[in-house]
Amino acid sequence: MTDRMWRIGVAGLGTVGAGLLNFLSERPDFAPAGGRAVVTGVSARSRSRPRPFDISNLPWFDDPVALATSPETDLFVELIGGSDGPAKAAVEAALAAGKPVVTANKALIAEHGAELAALAETNGAPLLFEAAVMGGTPAVKMVREALVGDEIRSVAGILNGTCNYILTEMEASGRAFEEVLAEAQRLGYAESDPTMDVGGFDAAHKISILAALAFGCAPNFAAAEIEGIGQIEQLDIRLAKDLGYRIKLVASADRSPDGVLVRVHPSLAPLGHPLAQAGGALNALFIEGERVGRIYVQGPGAGSGPTAAAVAADIADVMTVATRPVFQKPAASLRPFQPVDPSKMTGRAYLRFLVKDEPGVIAAVSETLAEAGVSIESFLQKPVEDALGVPIVLTTHAVAESVLTAAVERIAGLPSVLERPRLLRIARI
């Protein structure tokens, strides 16, 4: 046990920063090894912005780099966000000074994790980021610590609460994407510029971090295949449900002898599957290991309380002098994973075609798929009120993506097809 006081500098006073300051003011002695964590400096974009807590008694730093390097800062907490700019500069400054860093910044770790790990290890400074993935649900600790004795084959799940909320509400209310997105923005689930969330980039940052931890490599965000939910229509949600599926934005990382495939895309999960049951803003994750088999965790992926709890857990690790490599291996041995060509992967798919209501259309679509080597598993033709044509929906047996996409391109060129076909993958988890 120790009676040491840890002086904490917090940069970023948004939702998570507010939750952390409230937590530390109520429980400064929360760490299991003893000691106290006391906030001794803060920084944010605006000093005068209204906040639900009093910062008048805390030293203010206009520059987060100055806070990170201040003699009054023992541990620096970065909650600014963004892969570059002030967040990156402040974290680099703290690590270069040998000061521990705790961050919730997934973009920073996903895009600069390897170089920051090298800087941290060179200067003997811990770099921890539990809150960067799944908020208060301990996904990072599970992969990096609890499963270090196993060989992880894959990680996959729902890693963005905003997208999950939008898809859940679209199904429940029957409203269009744009309308539900606007509601999510009003409720604070989505930013005023929602591109990072609905474009799939937030989930891609998180799965890139989990892939690095799971497979002992450097994060390789640039190699991730990313597709968001902006093109999901109410028609697809209804027809997928008729076929026994629910659409979710799934992030996955799979290791094979050829390398690692990291991707984010809308996927169909069977209605009885745990991922299909995770509604609202929840996050959910499957981890598959050689020895432990499959593990499933579900919990809040964002929010003041849960994310602040994850930040506090990392602070406690620093206070207890827990040390390990930032990723699974020393930084000097980290290499980006070898990406797998996604066109060579096989899987099942959902296809939706909007066609003219005339004889021979179904035969033409079926023949084109058969000639390409795509086998149909199930088929649904269901007239929809106010539709421009007749939607034909089918699911396929497992097929190489290159074969499937080539067949879809050929069908798109048929004179009876009214708009570009919709292709959604069926989740393999």
C-alpha cells in the first residue's frame, strides 16, 4: 500500500472529462493499492463554456502540451479526441517527459499507436487506452491481459453505439435513416457532423486497435475495409427481417495463414443471434480463441459514467505500477499486419434487386447468378407499396466475393433492373 498523491492533468472537458472529474472528486482514493488521485490541472478548447461542474479552483492551461509537461502533473489524461493536432502533440510531450498517459482517443491509437508505443517504452512511461474501445466494457483489458495465454483467431462485434441506435430505431419506428439520424443528433448520440460514426470510421478505429492487441501487431487502420450505414434503407430492414435477419454494423478482424482481414460493414445477423439482440446504443463483442473458444461481452460503449470508469481503471493500473507492453509485443518488434485481399474471401450474402414488373425478370436474374457460380439459398419476392418496381430479395450460399461482385455487376446491367442492386453480407459469427 502507498500514500502517494498522484497529480492528474486532464485535457478535454466534454462528457467523459466531466464524468472523470466528478468521479475523482468523490473517490480520490479508489485505487486498490492505495494512494490518492487528485486533479491538479485542466485544459480544454474554451474556458468559459458552461459546464455541469466547477473548475474555478483548478489551474487552467490554454495549451494541453503545457499541462502535459507541467511539473505539477504526474499523470496526463487526454480526452481531447482526434488523431492529430493538440491531442497527439500533448500525448507525445507527456510520454517524452516520461509521464504516464491515459487516453480514450481511439483515432490517435489506431493511426499512431506503433510510434506512440515506441515513445512510451523508450521513456518508461505507461500508455493506456481502455476507454478507447467499448467505453466502460473492458474489451481492451480482456484482449491484452485476460487472454494473453491464448491464441486469438478473431474478434468481431458491434463497436459503435450511434449506428446501433440508428438501426434499432429505424426498425422499431419504420422511419428513414435521415430522420432517425436527426433524432440521434438531438439526443446527443450523434455529433453534428456524424461522418465518423455513420461512415464506419469510428468502428474501424476500434477494431484496428483490437486487431493489434489480439494478433501482436501494430495497428493498421489504413488497411481496414470500411463501409458505413448511410445507404441502408427502410426497405432492406423490413425485407431482411422477413428473411429472419436484423441489420447491424459489424466490425471484425480475422487472422488466417494469409494475413489479417479487418473490415467494417453492415451485416445481417439471425434474429436469435446475440448481436441481433443487442439493441439501442449497446456495444457487443465476440472473441474467439484456440483454447477458450468463443467469449461474448456486451455493455455500454459510450457515456459519461461508463467511459470515465474505464479511464479511472487505467489510472488505477498506473498507480499500482502495473506494467506491460502497450500492445502484445515490445514496440521495437511491432509490424503492421499483412492485409488479406477481401475479394478472395468467401461468405454468404443478401442481394436485393428492384426490377420491372414483367415476365422473365426472375429467370434472367437467376440465370445470371447461376452462370457466375452463385448458388441461391433463399428467395423472396414481395411487392412493396409506393416502390418504383418490384423488389426481389435473395440470400446466397457461401461464395467468393470476387465472384459475387462480378455477378452483381452483370445483373446491374440488365434492362429490367431499375436501380443499382443492394449487397449486404451475412455475418459469419
